[in-house]
Amino acid sequence: MITFPAGRSLRIGTRSSPMALTQAHTVADLLRKEQPNLQVELVDVTTEADRWQGDLSQLGGKGLFVKQIDVMLQRGEVDLAVHCMKDVPGDTPLPEGLVFAAHLPRDDVRDVLLFPEGSTLRTLADLPPGATVATSAVRRKAQVRRMRPDLDVVRVRGAVGSRIDKLDGKKDAGARLDAMILATSGLVRLEMSHRGRQIFTVDEMLPAVGAGVLGLECRHDDEPVIGLLSRLNHQRTMTELTAERVMLHDLRGHCNSPIAGHCVTEPDGRLGLRGMVFSADGTTLVQAHLRDGSTDDPAALGARVAAELLRQGAREIIEAIPH
């Protein structure tokens, strides 16, 4: 086994948002437990996607959240990148020379509904017709529209704390917001879980592919870093994620495609993968749920679910959505 040199420091590339920095610090702490006295430096960057407040599809898609850090990794400016796997594009290969050496155990994948400070409302059903619900995800918008077509679902972007400030009226959101949907795991990481009211089950709102998973990326020829990171890898999470991402890749969606997917290891040890593709307004849906996947070949399960969705018309739904 290749050991990590005692005198070498580790530079972690991360976005500069509070969420990303929290995640990077978590990884740094885990690595120090594996390698006592490890010197870690966080190199943060505000990506082009972080600065852009408009529709991400106009800029090139959410993959821009990771692209700039990947370039730094390729150039040798950092040794490790910490990425939310839901932000890593599934329709393109990894940048040349890079590899995911580890995935941390998956956090809560569920979405959660928030209301403005002081509101007495508790659930989506409590909102009156015409109420405004904010979200950054086309996947969430489509599913909310299926549950409550009478609601006005609007896009809101920015760091989680800034979004909540907009919900509370502390920042201009452009219009009054009556509710907001965020990721449960994000609120937990920022110690803001007390703001959540209704946590949707995965049956009510299917998660994004890669939801709740942090991936640790490095250069494929940096064997000391690969060896160090591999100590943190969670095999079950990596297996389930593989099935989800193969499904996403085979669907060939774009950043405006409402695609959801969630893989779990069943009590009998085999995999179950559920996938959905929605029209932009949520009125059209195709779905597939296969439960007999082998943990030895999660990619095969992902391919089968994608094939079933495509058989039902997923390609036509995806191509009908502008991008």
C-alpha cells in the first residue's frame, strides 16, 4: 500500500459558499483522523456559476459549479476536490486525468419544505391556491406541480443562507415567497435543520441522482492521494451511486431536464433503483422501478432502468424541453 508522505500537505479545492466550505472542513477532519498531523489547506474559489444569478442553462449548466475546480485540479493547483455528486454532470465523461477516489457515506436524500419566519403553516397542503413556492431545481418544480398544480413555483438561486433570507424577506427575492424547498442534508450541514417543516418522503418527491453524496476527486496518477482518500470510501454508497449515474448518463438529459433517481440496497442485499423523467410542468411522467440488481454490477441495473424509461418515451420528453 502506498502511504501518504509525512511531509506533504494536502490542498483541497472547494467552492467558497458556506455549504461548500463546511463540506471541505468535514473532509479535512476525516482525513486527519486517518493521517494524524496531516497538513491541510483549503483553496476556495467563487465559481462562475456561483456569481451567476440567472438561469444556469444560459451559462452552460450546473456542471459549471465543478468545472473551475476541476481545472485547478488538472493544473496541480490543488490535490483534491470535494463535489456534491448531484452537481457532477452525468452526460459527459470526467475531465481528462481525473478520478473519483472515494465517496462518503450518503446523507439524508430527502427534500424539505420551509416557510417564512413566524409562519404557522406546516405542510404543502396548507398553502392557499396561487401561493409562491421557491426552488432551484427543475426536478422539484415538476414534482410540486404534480402535487399542487395550483401553486406558482419560481426559481431562486444562491447560497442556502441567502435563499432563506429571501424567504424571510431579509433580501429582495423579486416577489413575495410563501414557501421554499431545499435539501434536508444541506440544512443539517449548516445546522439549520430547525427551519424545516415538512420533510417529503422519497415517494412524495424522488431525489436527484447523487443526492446527499460527497465525492472526493483527484488526479488519477497521484497514487499517494488516491491511497489516502480510498480509506474514506463507502462501498455501499459508491455502488448505489453507480447505478444512478449510469441511468442518468444513458438518458442523456440536459440541465433543464427534470430527472430523478434513487438507488437503495434492499434488505436481501440486492439493489433497487427507481427513476423518473418529467415534463417541465410535471404533467407528463415516465417512471421505472427495478428491484433485482446485483451489487456486483450496479451499472447493469442503471442501464436497464434507463432503457425502460426510454421505452416509455423519456427521450421525447427530454427533447421537448428547451436547453
